[in-house]
Amino acid sequence: MSGGLKKAAVFCLMRSGGRFLLLRRAKQPNQGKYVPPGGKIDPHEKPADALVREIREETGMIISNPTFCGVLT
């Protein structure tokens, strides 16, 4: 993996009972693979705000008060 500046992103594990919402990626990287909804954080945007925005853009769902679960590097 190459070094350099990395972009911060968020993703959301959305669960209903024992089922999870995943989206199939249409673009590279990981085209055709299933991933949780999410995306890059815009400059000066709070991570929680980015998550709410990305969920709305990708699924049409409106969420509030997301729970922080951890950091993935």
C-alpha cells in the first residue's frame, strides 16, 4: 500500500433483526462487492453529519443520532 494523505470516511452498519443493509458497489474500487452505506467526509464536516448525509444520498433513508462504534484503519 502506498503512503501519502488518506481521506477520512464513514460507514454505517444498519441492522434490522438479524439482517444488515449492504449496497453493491457500481464503481471501482471494489466494484460488484457488497459494502455498508457510507462515504467520504467533506472538508469541515463532522463525521456524524457526514454519515447522516451519506445514508440519505445512498439509500433515501433519514437517520438521527447514529451510535459511534469504532475506528477502522
